[in-house]
Amino acid sequence: MQPPDPPRNSHQEKLFALLKKYREGLATPEETAFVELYYDYFKTAEDGYDSLSEAGKRDMAKLLWGKVGRRIEEIEERERGEGVAWMGGAGGRRRLLPMMSAAAAVLLLLVSAYLLLRPGKRATGKTAVAVDLAPGGNKAVLILDDGTKIALDSAATGTVATQGVVHIVKTATDELSYRATAHPGEAVSYNTLQTPRGGQYRLTLPDGTRVWLNSASSIRYPSAFTGKDRQVEVSGEAYFDVAKDVQKPFLVRTRNMQVQVLGTAFNLMAYADEEEVQTTLVTGAVEVVKDKERQLVKPGQQAVLADGAASFRVGEADLKSVLAWKDGFFRFDGGGIAAIMRQMARWYDVEIVYEGAPPAEQFYGFLPRQQYASQILDALELTQNVHFRMEGKKIVVMAGPKRPRK
């Protein structure tokens, strides 16, 4: 399996310079120890490395180093063209040491995500906890128009409710769908699908639009779209694959703005504990609206509305990062620890507490969401920038490396 491309940034370039020095035997003792720490972690991980044949190990090493080598050559070629010196001279080592922890963050989330953490297996790492926190799963509550609540994770497959001629069905793949046996007429009911912290769910709306709902999120919608448009309300995060209907625009309302579409795929992140609403377009076209402000968004772009802002900020989006949750990953592309821990709080249904100032370093890479909480924390601790203490349903975050017990 080929490792993922790392984020393109200065940390990555410095990391590859370090790996090149190690490969050529020019690394200092400190640099050598740094690289070998992660290599040892890879070799001793329960990921099947030891079961490989010698030829298999050589092939894997060739794959890894070949990819690194190609990226180093690309970087060096660009640097030569720009006339920039590479980590050389008397100041080379002085510049390297301050960036070691940043390089560790890159290496951690490149290596540990693919080679150390395997979906479905608990870690036996260094974060000692009495009770671990299991990852979230397909959990949601359907709230009908009359206030009736149906826990979908415990409901049987098949029809879970009927509203007039509309049957609400739970499929065998944990998806909720609406099926009408006749035209529903003008009288419709409004339902709400709500995921708890530690939950996610999929929904097919009456018009065929598919919705992926992230943890701690909700969507309110009619049992049938009978008016001149199709309106839903969302809080939290949801991914939409909208069924095209040129006669009925699709409208998503959230907080103090709305998104208008005809037929498209986009992600909407509007958590109350985040400082901005993000609308990211995958295909098609959408228009984001706030009061009299209207902004067209193109595929691959993201419209951001910061709290208190009167207008949108539109720019290119990192689709892999935005859609990582839908594909079963945490993905960090330069985010701080606070952003990471907000994701963990929602997915593991846990309280986050900071002991002292949080670390200022940035983190890159991705980790599977189907790991126990301790596995994610173990991986983050490899950066030596942060360490944790788990206390039941609480994670305490502390800056710096974990100190050995006396």
C-alpha cells in the first residue's frame, strides 16, 4: 500500500532534507536518533511487517524510499532554480534543531497513520488508561413531527414510521430513506434527524438527495417537498449529494446564512463551537447568501463566513481535508491541537480540558476514525509536542513531551 502524499509546505521540505542526510550518512547523532525512533516504531508495530518475506520488506523499503527520493529531487531542483542554499553552511544545524518538533509532526502523521495504526485494532501504546474510549458509529435519533423519538441504532431494519402515504425506512446499511406510495399532497410533516456526539448517519431525502450527517449534528426536513423549493435546516456538519430538479432549487439554512443549489455535491460545516461556517463545493455550483450578500462558489472552492462577518471569504479548498470525516478519517493540514481536540470531543463524546497553555505547533497528516481514543492520543504524543491524560470521559491536554515516571 502506497503512503499518502504529505502536505506541501516548508515542514515537509525540511523533513525530507533530514531523511536525505540520514540516508547518505551525514546526519548528526541527534538527527539519527530521531529518524531511527520512528523506524523502530514501524518495525515493531503489529501491522504485519514481520510476516513479510525478505523480498517483501525490500519492496516496501524501495517503495517508501523511492517516493521520498522523488520528492527530494523535485524540491532540490526547485531550490536550485531559485538559487537557495539547502540547509548547508555553519548555520545548517542551528536551523534544523528548532524545527525538529515540527518535522516530527509531519513524520508522525505520515508514518503512524499508514504503518502503525490499523483499523479495528486497539493500540497497546504508551497512553495508559483504565477505560478506553471507543470510536463513534452509526447512531442517530429520528424525531417525528409529533415529537416521537426513534433511536435508529437500535431500531430493526424496515419501516420505522409512516406519515400519510410516506414510509420512513431504515435500510440494512444503516441509512434512513423516504418512500411515498402515492403523491403526498400539500400536507407534509417535518422531521428531524439528530446524531449524538459519537454518532453519524446517512439519509436519503424524499427527492432522492443523499445526506451524510457528522457527529453532534442535525437536519430538519419535510416528509415530502411539495412547494416551489426544497428547504432543509442544518446544524453541525453534513455532506449533500443533491438530486437535480431545475424547477425546485434546494436551500440549506444554517445559523445566519443559507446555501442555494440546483443539483450538486457540497459539504457544510456549521458547528456552534467553531468560529466560522464553511461551505465547500465538490461538483456543480452553489450560491451562499447572508442578508443582501450573495457569493457564487465554484467546484473546489470554499466559502467561509466568520462569526460577526458581513461578507464571505472565498478561496481554494483542500477537498481531502474537508471530506476526511465522511471517508472515515481525521485529517490535519496545519491545524492546531485545539481544532483536533474539538473533532475528538464530538467523535468520542468526551470533555477536553487544557492544563496550562496548549501547544502552538501545527499537525499534518491523517488518522483513521475507527481507532480507540488512546490510539489517536498515542500517535499525537509521538510528536513530542503534546501529551495527554485520560480521566474517564475527560481528556487532559498538556504541552510538551510526556515525562517518564519516577
